[in-house]
Amino acid sequence: MFDDGSMRVWTTGFAPGEVRRCSGRGSQAEVLAIGCCLATREELSAARADAEGGGWAAAMRLPGSCLTVVRDRAGLRIAGDRAGTVTVYWIEVREGVLWATAAAPLAAFAEAEPNPAVLLGSFMVRGVDVLAADSHFHAVRRVPPGHVLVLAPRRQPRTEAVPALTAETSFEEGAKAVRETITAAVSRRAASSGPISSDLSGGVDSGTVTSLAAACGPLLAVTYTDARMGGQDDMRYAKRIAHDHPQITHTTIHGARAGVRHFDGLENPAGLPFTDTPSFTLGLLAIKAAQLAPATAHGSRAHLTGRGGDDVLDAVPTMAIDQYRAGHRMEALRRIAAFARTRRAALWPVFEQAARTQSTTYPQALAALAETIDAGGDRTVQRGPGTTAAQMLTWCGSGAATAWLTRAGRAQVADLVTARAQSARPQTAPGALHERLALELMGDGHATFDQISRQQWRLPVHAPLLDNLVVDACHAIPGYARTQPGDFKPLARAAFTGHVPDYLLHRRTKTAFTSSLFAGLRTNAPALRRILDRSLLAQADLLDGAKALASLDSAARGEPAPLAALHALIVTELWLAALPTARTTWWETTTAHTQEVTR
């Protein structure tokens, strides 16, 4: 099953400095790090030494965000990062195992079709680990983030969790580690990349990253705004941050003046960039092009963002239930009451839902959801324009978009949820589950944005807040300890007071982008209708195209509609239409070794 000869790994699209190998003279272990590995030579060498002594997990937690391969006497261990910005996929073949950081080439090799249950489940349900060990393709397996693929001689391939290297800690003790890991994630990129640029929305996350980068040297900071966002606080904070850091050159892109909106540029799907998974960035393609144009003109070698800040510096609402389960019952009840007040919701329905979630196991909740979806009808439809406060405290659920599903489509999604119910652990905690799912969703979104940016503008996009060590440091503090009712990202304030402007760390507002999304839907409705008219999911009798089009028309009129699901459906249809499935698209046979390799 495993070739114990020389390790054969092909890379494409990586700069020479992004492929690092460490093997000691006469050593029985070596470490390969591909991608954004920020480890020093000493750190990489120490990780190799640990691997030689059996401590291979240290190599999976090097600074940065990269693919890591550890080879020792026992075989190979292959892992992406904890957030899923780098993901490992694999298939079994006659000669052993093929693995890659992209699923599409493996699917082409195996002649595997897209997995409709995963495609639909990704935007039809919430609180469900839709992917788990699957991928967007039949037959292609995924190594879940935080896990490692183990290939050993004469043994079946398997995955196992990477042992935790960071113990649970208190808010006070953890804040120092948070500051050190985030500062290192930003400063090491700034020191190694040459000219750099950053997003500067004016929010806590991008403002912190930009401020830390500016402490290392000059950078270009870019703020995107439009007529609807201009009246919010973002621009005021962004300008103040730029003014207070002499190293920052600040530029502003105004959407209306640049002539860009959501869903612009989708008239010719064949000309769009392809990503390994459906990407929300396609719906923002024109906006991102305008936003990153100053960075490319600047000659930026790395563009920093604050992506992931909500996932590491904030906490999901269901952490209150984890807090209750951990024995902090009065504090949990106070947190739930404060959450209801913040959402302007009636108190008792929120408490009642929290009690139901606390008294139900995750497998039970998934089984009930599967039955509801399979039954169809109004029971699967959430009323109103968004998720209510009570619904935010549920284990899982389905949204208004499930009304688009045909009987066959409901069966696909219900079967997937049933399978997850059968493998779910009863001891799973809702807050920890939702925190992980949100982190992985953000990681995948960042990965596809980076893929598009590299294809379109030759500009790597970085998310330092999604680095392994940053996630480890932040999540070592339980989610219910990272936040306080009525406070906004107190962990950022505790970690960075004296290092980042105080006025930024005390910001209490957050800008919503819904109005801009409605405007783009309205303007580009004809092109979006054409995409849905040709829906491959509808042609497969999984989706009622007329119902999806009716939702699009409602959104274009500014009426309540499942905006996120519409966005997801559009980019999923674009992905399916562009999917290169022929083996010859990805693979060729070399005459030297008569072995197929990826292009």
C-alpha cells in the first residue's frame, strides 16, 4: 500500500521559498513544509528532531499556514492546517495512495463525479459537518482539518487527530500568547515578503493586522467603500488608523466611482477562474479586482487581511451552552439573557431553545433534522429574513432555501444528514462544534479567494489570524471566556492594548453589507437568471429552478430572501459549469518513468 522508496511529491504554483525541506545527516526523519511556512531554520530543525523522536505533532504546528509532510521510520504523515486554508485529499489506487491539496485532479484521475449531497448540503443546512471526511466529489476523501493522513508500509491508509499541543488556559494567561502568536504571524510575513499591502476596513481585525504590519515597515493599506457603507463608522476608523501610522500609505476605493457591484462580471462563466471548491469570491469578483488593483500596482508581494478574526477573537452564541455544561451555570444563564437583549428578542423563547439544545444530543438533533428535510413542506422553512436569536442556539437546522429542493434533492440532503447522525458523538458540545464549523468555512473561503487572487492578479492573499498557532492560542481559551456579554472582542483589547490604537480596540460597531448585496442582485439580475436558467442541479432534478428564480426575483426587488443561499447557489452552478473533469486536463504520462503526474 505504501512505497517505502524515495518520497515523490510534485508541486506547482509555489515560489521556490515556499517549498522547504529539512532532513538531518543520517537522520531517520525529514520534514517537508509547502506553502506559507514562517518557521525559522532552528524551528524547522527542532520539529524534525522531535519527529525523529516520535513527536511528529510538533511539525504540524509550525508557524504559518502550510502543507506539512513528516517522513520517519513508521511511514508518512501528511496534514494541512487547522483552519482548512490548506486541505489534504486522497484516493486509493492500484499502486497505493494518491494525495493532493486539491480534490479536482484526484477526481479527474478516478473519473469521479461531483457529490450532489455535499454541494446542496453546503448551503441548505447549518450546524452539520457536511464534508466530514468526504469532499465535493464521490470517491475522493478529505483529511479533516486538525487531522493527519497516515501512510505506513503494509497498512491501510488512515486519518487521525493531531494531538493538541496547547493546553486550555484562562483569559488572562492566554491573552499574552494571543498577542505573541498574532504579532509573529504578521511580522514574519512583513519581514519576508518584500513590498506588502493590507485590507484596512476600519474594523478591529483588519485594523489590528494593519497596525502590526505598519510597526514593521512601510505598507499600502486599502479601504473599500461605497455609497451605502460611506455613512458607517468604517471609513472614519480607517482614516484615523492610517493617519496615526506614518508607515501607512492609504488609498480608498469607492465602489460606485470604480463602477463595480456584487455579481458583476458573471456574463461569461467560461472566462471565470476555477477554484477547487465553489467560491463566494466569484460573486465579489469585480469588487475584489478594484480593491486589489492598487496593491498590484504597488508591486505588493503579499496582501494581508483580517479574515478569521471573528472565529478566533470572538465566540459563537452556543458557547453559552458549553459554559453551562462546564459547570458555570449562573454565568451561562446571564450570558443567554444578555444575548437575547442584544438580539432584541423575547427572553423566554431564547431560554427555552437553550434548554432544548442542552437536553438533546447532537446525534438526536441531526436525526430529527434529517426527518424534517425528508418530509418537506413548510416544516423545513424558516420564516423571516434571517436566523432568529432562538435559532442561533439550536444544534442544527435548515433554511428557506430547502423549499427549492425537489423530492430527489431532499432525499440527497436528508441521507447525508442521517449519515452524519450515525457517526456523530453524543458527547459533542454545541459551542465547540459550531466554532469548528465556522472556522473551517472561513478557511475554505479564504483558500478560494487566495486561489483566485493568484490566478487573476498574481497576488498571494494572507490571513494571519487563521494560522495554526494563532488558532491554537485563541481556542485554548474557551469560547465563553474569550467574550463577555455586552462587550466586543475583549480578547483583542486584552492582547493588544499598548500595541494597537485604543480607539480601535474599544470600537463597538460592525458594518453590515446587505444593502450592497441587494443592489448588486438587482443590477445583475438578468445575468444571474441566465445562470439559474441553465442550472445543472435543476437538470439533475435535485432543484426546482422556478422556485430558485422566484427567490432571486424577490431579492432583486429588495424583498426578504435567502441571500446567502442564493449567493451559494449561483457560485455552485458556476463551479459545476466550469468543472474540468477530463483526466487529460490534469494528468499526463511521462515517458521517463511511465508514471502519470499532475500538470
